[in-house]
Amino acid sequence: MKRALGAIALLALLVFGIALVRALALRPGPAPGEIRADTFGVDAEAVAQRLAGALRFETISHAGGAPPDAEAFAGLHGYLATTWPRVHSALSRETVGGHSLLYTWRGRDADAAGVLLAAHQDVVPVPTPEQWQQPPFAGVVAGGEVWGRGALDDKGSLVCILDAVESLLAEGFVPERTVYLAFGHDEELGGDAGARAMAEALASRGVRLASVLDEGGAVADGFRELLGRPVAAIGIAEKGFVDVLLRVESAGGHSSTPPRQTAIGILAAAIAELEQSPLPARVRGATFERFVSYLAPQVGLGRRLLLANLWLIAPAIPLVSPDVPILDAMIRTTTAATIVRGGVKSNVLPREAEAVVNYRILPGDSVQRVLDHVRRSIEDERVSVGLDGQVAGDEPSAVSPDDDPAFRGIARAVAVVYPDAVSAPYLVVGGTDARHYTRLGPAVYRLMPFRVGEEALRLAHGADERISIENLGSGVRFYREWLKTPLVE
């Protein structure tokens, strides 16, 4: 027994020694390039007023096939033309897919692969305007913030991009590469009529892109407990999705003589089984490992021992991740029952019941794997499994490299504007227009250049959506830096 305990102790000491050496060997990655003081003075108050004007156009994307409000989009397009006159004089602008806008800013090197900045004009509906402190489409500037639907998602980015280009044109700046500005009109519905159509138009012209930058990640303050500083989460990939329809049919009847399980009961059991049977987590060899590798050199030795040795702690992470939703979403395909329909009267047994379960698919998984998993987990012939409507879902995006010059260019722009932030590759757990541009080049990234707290996700599609004036000033500075950064090895 003593010999066995001694061997275990020796093994534990050896493992600790390896872990310690790995932790001590970690050093911060290479600097993102020369960092110079930014001398451009942004009039953030003026940017705020321009954003406020853009928010007054109700460019809503309605689910269920309702057409967009052509008058609202036309009004916004006219507003953009008069508010940023240099952009509309120097750049060519075309309308694609009905209401999307594609701008082309010719660069000095016509043969070089171009770069693309994306944002979207459309916003989600406002079901309860009475819950807002400010009217959602009034474009109010108050308390150091701009209030309104779309302020954060995503007209704030759109306005900052246009302001950055307008100011560079005023200085006589000409980009080295051709720059495309792609402002979709249906991102909230998947971008098929907007971003997809613009990507197809560019592909048909033989355009290749050295870099794409869209919304997605942000400069997140939520990592202060771990790092003591914010993290610029640069999206290198995004999850796919599929809505799985579960359907149960039964004979119906009167509730006074019910069977042991009604259609609703069978459906409820199936949903419960899916919630208790998530798809396997993937910690090693995935985007999560890349994210952790960037954070590890920035933390104290105690935490670095853990982060630098993911091989050691990886088995434990899925055990705790269900209690930390954002962590769970980063390492697995998630399961969310979002719609349930069934029954019409309390004393009538329902003849049918159905539910929609939304899956956000991790890179490496697929729509088909999700469907196979659902059928295998439920294993009940009474429950039919299919797709909700005609939507086949979207596969996860390709994963962009984090050692690309374009990634370093984004990190350098972050360092100029947010010198205390750590840039790290990140998996975007939602969806963006960026995935449509992967056909034009592998360097596709996602970052809103705004500093946000934990409430940002709630505000983006919830009541009282707003963005600080300070963030708008930082956003303009970021896009200026990004546009001026040469993409070199």
C-alpha cells in the first residue's frame, strides 16, 4: 500500500511539475504591430446626433414573410446620402436585393484582394414600446447615450463606419486595397436577400477579399474578475442553427377519461429528454481552446496553471458549464425549446401537439448530426421529428485563422483605441451576415468595436436599447485605424 501511495504521489508531483513548467513558459503573444497615439479628434456628440437621425427610420425586419417597409428603407438611404456627402461622392453605391447597399471605394492597387466592412440596416420589432424609457424610434440623445431600436444592433456600427470613411476622405486618404462597405437589410432574418446577394454579386465579378469585418464580438468588460481587464472578443467563426419540429398526434377525446399520456404529455417527455441529453461538449482542438490560449498568458500564476493546461482540466469543464450558459454555448451545440403549441380547451384532449427546439450548432457538428441526435435521444415512434417549415437551417461557418495579417490588423486597431484590452479569437454563438462572405476569402472576422457590459445582449433585442456617446467616438477611431492598417505578413 505504501509503495502504491508513493507512486501516486510521485505521479501527482510529476503532473504538477509539467503543469507548472507550461504555465511559467507562457508569454504574451507578439504585439499587434506598431502602436501610435491616435491624433484624430472625433466629435462624438456629432456622431451621436447622426446616429439619432438614422434610428428614426423604422427599418424593421418582420418574421413570417412580411415584406420590409420600402418607404422606411428609402428614407434611410436618402438620409445616408445627405449626411455623409463625401462618401456618396467618392464611392460608388448600388442597391442589391431590394434594399441592401454596397459601396465600392477604389484602392491604389487594383490587383490586390479587397477588404470589406459589414453592418446591417434592419432592426428587430418592438413588441412592447410602452416598456421603454424613451420612444424606440425617436432617436433620443440623453444621459450620455443614444436611445433607440438599432442603436447597438447595428446602426451604431453602420454610422461609425460611414463617419470613419467620411473623415478619411476629408484628409485625402486613399486606401491601398479596394474597400467594400456592405450594409444588409435583412440580417435579422438570416441575410439571404441582402448579404448573400451582395456576396454573390461580388463573387460574380471575381472579387477576392483579404479581410471581412462584421459585427459579432465586442470589447467585453465581463472578464475583469479573471483578467482585471476587458477582452476584445474577435469572432473567428459562428455557430449554425436548426429549428427542429417535434409533433405528436393522438385520438383526442374528453378530459374526463384521459389516457396515461396525452399528446402534450408525450411531447413534454420528449422535450425533457432532449434537455437532459445535450450533444457532447468539445473543449480541446476547438475555438474554445484558441480563446483560452490567448487569455492564459495574461492572468496570474494560479489561474495560469489551469488555463495553460487545458489538457488537464478539459474533462471537468463540461461538468460545470451547464451552470454558466455562455461557457456552455462556447463548447457545445446547445438545445433550447422555444415554442410549444397544443390544446384549445381545458376539457378537451388535444389531437395534436408540437414544439420547436432551436439548436445552435458548434463548428464540427452539422444539421444532420443534430437531427440524428434528436431521433436517437427521444426514441419514441409517437413523436415525429423534422424541420420547422421549409427552413433547412444553417451549417456552422468556417473557422478563420487567428494568425492571419487581418486578425493582427484588427488586434492592432483594438490596441490603439482600447490599450487595456486583450484581443482573443472567439466563437460567436449567434448569427451574423459575415458567414455569407466566407466564399470570398478565409479571413472573416466579427467585432463590434464598442465596450459593453453583461447587459449588452439583453439591450440589443430588448427594451431601452442604447449606446453611449463615448462608445461611438471609440467606434469611429477603431474603423479609421482598421482602414489605415496595411495587411502585411
